[in-house]
Amino acid sequence: MALPFPEYDTLDGLALAGLIARREISATEVTEAALARIADRNPALNAVVRPLDDLARDMAAKLPPDAPFAGVPMLIKDLLANIAGVPTSFGTRVLQQVVPQQDTELVARYRRAGAVFVGKSNTPEFGLTPFTESQALGPARNPWNVERTPGGSSGGSGAAVAARMVPITHGGDGGGSLRIPASCNGVFSIKPSRGRMPMGPDIGDSWRGFVQEHVITRSVRDCAAMLDVTMGEDVGTPVAMPAFSGRYLDEVTRDPGTLRVAVTSTPFFGDTVHVDCEAALSDAESLLTSLGHQVERAAPVLDGRTLARDFLTIVAAEARADIDWLGEQLRRAPRSDDVEVATWALGLVGRSFGASDYATSVRRLQHAGRIVGMFFSRYDVLVTPTLALPPFPIGMLQPNGAERFALALFGRLGIGGALRMAGLLDETAKKVFSFMPYTPLFNVTGQPAMSVPLFWNAEGLPIGTQVVGRFGDEATLFRLAGQLEQARPWASRVPPMVAASR
């Protein structure tokens, strides 16, 4: 059966909003087109874990006047971002029925921008992994190959945009969780600078400021325009960027000029890089050179192994804090069976660290930020592969049987120190960073970073290119992204499952 409004798949959010504003189509018709695609394509992908058909129809009928995204369908990640009256599960089993009473500030800004919430998107438990395979929600799948990961932690968001269910999805990025799914799914995203986005009203910052929320889109202009209407401090924020004086949407069509571009494939937190990711970087390097930029191979010099462990120290401590917060939501002490084995074990590790361990890791990470900041005094942007592997088979990075047994055993015994002594934290870090050695550094430094879909490998899988800017300089990234989008259009590339359903 043909899906309604066939043109829907080819239009970005601003194009849909324009049609609605000119009354060439109604917001209700656009909403029904989105809901039909979710019903048709989501069973194969599990990208949308909580459809919101009734809420979406109600929002489409009550749009705010003159809103820039009025009537545009959107997914909200099932983590951090609360929609009043809709459970936010954080990828856990026990929060499936816990209902927040108010929107988070970012969601409220999406409402004022006119977005229509058609569902909640899949995420791993507490957003802890760069793949989306929680036991509570089930694995999300990649529309380019449903046996492969769409990445994480905003994996459902990335898959939904690539599958043309919606043109825009919300996500968050604490170690690459916007850029990773953008790369895996052949779509676009920027992690904004630290302090650019609101985190209230319940959170000051997340993961010591590593986390920034924004959107995943197909077009650069949607990403820029949504940043225009959602950025800025909110009440009580501990960190706020000075307001940008212009419009990021305008930057997308401005000539970036001749940029000083550093390019590296040397992993920051890992050891090896897949040949396909090297090929994608070389292709991007050639493209940037052809566009007139000054390109050279260069990278900041860092002790990646130590920084990886320091990053995991912070994440383990935050995992423990998440587990304790979970107990507060449940109004009882948290239990090991409330969360997944790996989450509980990571929390035990976090509890076993001393305060000085945590403080030392913070100091070393902050010093790395100083080193990287000095590097950017010589370059406008740094270009790397987004990831060190193409999208991998679902389940590949999950703990194997022996690891899962050890995690469960230590979890029952409650000996986080033994986990550290057993080296399981180091082994976890090695496995995770073999996939994502490039993205977490810029959560640590707070710099804006984007993943641009310029390359597909011989298997037809997208391989993203990461471009990093100076702290606070999203404008340069948007100018360069607009130029790359013009030179190498990607929106017309459609996953086979989407082409087959048209």
C-alpha cells in the first residue's frame, strides 16, 4: 500500500514547515505521513520505542503561531528530555511507567518552535554505550543494513532520520552520542559547545559538562535553524556560552573562506582504524583541498591511554550517581536487578573510586583541553574519521559469556574494587574505544564537533567524517558544512529499505 504524501521522504523540516505555512498542506496531513512511515518502517528498525500518535495529532491541531518548525514531526530521545505526561525510561525497565509532570526546558523550546512530537526514540540504558541494545527496549537497527548497529546512544534517533520517518530527531552527546549515530546512519549532526544548550530545570550539567543535547537531521540548515531557536542559557544554569549575535541558519549559505585545516587519522583514545574509515578521511581530505582550503596532516599530542581511563573514571562515577538517582525515583534502595549487569558493575566501579581518583582524572582531562586549545590557535578546524569502524554487527560489543558471568558475580558480591583489580574497566575501555576513539575528546574539551556524511563503503554502509571547531565557533562549522553539502549532496542517498517501501 502506498504511503501518504509521497514527497514527504524528500523534504527536510524547513521545507515541510514552508508548505504548512503556505497552506499547501496541513500540519495534520504531515503528521499522518510521519505516523504512517513509523508504522511501516519501525518494525524492522525498533527506532521508535514509544509512539505518541494521540499527542502528535493534538499538537498538530494546536500549533503556535509563526513558529519556524510549525507542524514538523520530531522524535524525542527516551533519555534526559522529558515530555510532560509521557514516561522517560532512560533505557531502563523500571522507569517505563514513571511519568514526569513537566517538560524539560529544551523540550519546551521545541514546543515553542512548533515541532510535533510523534514518538520517543530508542537509547541504551542511561546512554552508557555507543550502540543501542538495551534489554528493556531491545536493539535499534540500521536502515542501511538491519543486522548492523545504528550507533548510540542516540541510535534510534539516527536510524529514524535515515529511514525518513521524521526529518529531525532530538539526541544527546556525552562521548559522541549525536555524532556516532549520524556517522552510522549517513545523516548530519553537530554537538554544540559546552554551555550552548539548556539542561534545566532538573539538571545543572551532565557528566561534568561532557553532555550537550541537540538534533540529528538530514540537512545542515535544519540543524542550524533548530540551534537558533533552542540555544541559550536557562534559569540557574552553572555554565552558559555568550549568546551568538547572528543566526546559524544564515551561516550555512556563507562562504567559509580559506580555512586552515588539520587532518589526522591517529586515534586519540584507541589504537587502530579500519581501512574504510581511513578511505573516508582521505576522500574528505581531497574534497577539502579541491575546495581551496589549506590542508595538512597534524594532530594534538596526547596520552590517549591515560585519558581514556580518566574518561571512564568519570563515566563510572556518573553511572553510580545514575543508579542512586534511580533509587530516588523508585523511592527505595536500588537493586542489582533494576539495571543491566554491565550498568550495575560500572556503578560498583564508580563507587569504589576515591574522591582523589576522581579529582585527578578531572585535572588530567582539563589539562588535555588546554593542549587541544593551543592546537586550535594554529588551525580553524580539525578533521578526523568520526569512528574507527564501520557500523558493526549488532551484539559485537556486548560482553561475551565469560565477561557477563564475571560481571554478574562481582555484582552479587558488591566488590567494585575487585572489578578494578580484575582489569575489567580497562578491557571495557579498550573495546569501546576501538570503535569510538575520536569523539569523546571533544566532550572533554567542550568544543563543537560535527559528523558529515560524505562517504559510503563497498558494502553500502555510511562512514562519517568528524570536523571539530574552536570552542564557541559553531559558525565556522556550519559554513563549512553548507559548503560540503553543496559539493557532495547526501540527502538523495536513501537506504534500500526506504526505497522498497515507497
